[in-house]
Amino acid sequence: MLRVENLNKTFTTGVFKRRRHKAVDQINFTIAPREILGLVGESGCGKSTLARLLLNLIPSSSGKLYFKGQELTGMRGRELRKIRGKMQIIFQHPESSLNPRLKIYDSLIEPMRIQNLLPSKTVEREKVLDLLHQVGLAEEHLTRYPHELSGGQIQRVVLARILAVQPEFIIADEPTSMLDVSVQAQVLHLLKDIQQKHAMSFLFISHDLALVQWISERIAVMYRGQIVEIGPAQDLCNNPRHPYSVQLVETFNWFQENKREKSCSSETTNQAIHAWEGCAFAPCCPKLSPVCRQKPELRRIAEKHDVACWHA
């Protein structure tokens, strides 16, 4: 469904003293049809930037991106507009996807009109009611504005709006982080049901390792713009191979038991990382050795399990 080859994104900041920050660094992975790939990593590691690159919302610095065998890199205008409906995203703040001045009915109709998916106005309401039924909302919600809905209801409206254009690939960028725990479970089960019903592919981004393990078939671990490990969800969570993945799983388990935050990094460590060339995690790694000054590439160490570490 989706293939990413050596994808890079570098941002330049500053006016008098220009600085370059590589947010995404040599990313390679694939997502198969009907597959849910989970993506985990700490804040600022480049997960959301990667999501926007995959949809061509921001241009990449280098690399190639393929959707169903068709290269999207550099695609613009009318060609890209044809693909837009097939690739959609659920943002972390769902209310940002809805026009506050439009009622829910108009918000749901808008993307279908843009994509010319409605043969006539007579079928509009039938289509909208069908979408509401799929996401568990009632007809009474059509006359409301976004501010009159709860967070869970807004997320369902956003999902209905996405389903309106019949996508084949959806990126869910922390779709439940702003919701209560009980509502999170409802939305997650809804996403899983819709994915199976419509045979879609998903990239599911989250900080919650248990959540990603439950919903995903494979998990990719991201650190400072790089994919350091990718493998089957159960295998990666039960037997992580990369030193950062090991710390990530241990910290998450410790947090679950103690219900408070534990950090495995510091300003000193971050400064050391910026000055380091080679493996990005080397300054924090207990297995540090001279070979770590060379940047490792993802290599297969088990069935469907790749790790970017010299010592894995």
C-alpha cells in the first residue's frame, strides 16, 4: 500500500545564524494492504513531521514515497488532488479539522462535493445518515456546530468526514490523547471495526505503548528522526532488541506500575547527542563502543523484525 525510501526532512531556522535541524533522517518502511502499523517514540522525535510528509502536506528534502506503486514525491496540483481522497489523516486535536462556522451536515458534505462523489443532491442526506450510523452518531447531531459536541463526538464526526471520501490509507496521529479513558476505548474499537470493514491500511501514532500494541500488527520505534526498530507488535513489546526500545518498554512498564513519570534523558544527554556523529542513541546507550560512531542501518535479525543497532 505505502512504501517509503530514504525519506529525509531538514528544517532551517535562524536569520543571521542559520541552523539546520534534521527532523526525519533516512526513513525506510512499508505498510501492506489492510495492515495497521504502530509508530511510537518520545515527543519531538519527528512522528508528526513524518505523518505530514507521507501525505505530501509538507515537501520532503529528499527520498521517495510510493502509494500503491505510484510515486508521490514532488507530485502537485491536479495529480495530487486525485490521490488526496485515498490518503487521510486524523489529527491529535480533531476540532482543528472542522470549520467552527459550519454545521456538522455541511462539514460532512463538503469533502464529497470537492471530490465529486455525489451524483445528485437527492442522495446527499442518505449518504450523510449512513456515515453517521457507521460512527455511532444520531441524526440530531447534523444541525449542531462543533462547539456543541463533546470531544468524543467531534472525533467521530472527523472520522465520518474522512470515510466520506472512501480512503484506503489513514494516518491516526494520537487520535485519543485528548479524550477521557472511557471515550478512548470507544473510539479505538470504532477505528478497529472500520479498518476491518473497509479493508484499510493504518499508521497509528501514539505515546501509549500498550494501546499501540493492542491495535497494531507491527510497531516501529522512532528516535531522533530515525526508525531504530520495527517488528511484530507482540515480539517487539515482549523482547525489544534495540537499546532504546528496551529502555522505552522498561520505562513504560515502570510508569504503569508506579503511575508517575520517569525520564531516561537529560539536557546533558541531549547536548551530547547533538554533538555526536553516528548512532543517534549512542551517548545514552549502555552498549556504547567505537563502532557506534558509524551510523547503523536497519537489518533483519528475526522474521519480520529489523533493528538499526550494531549490537542487536
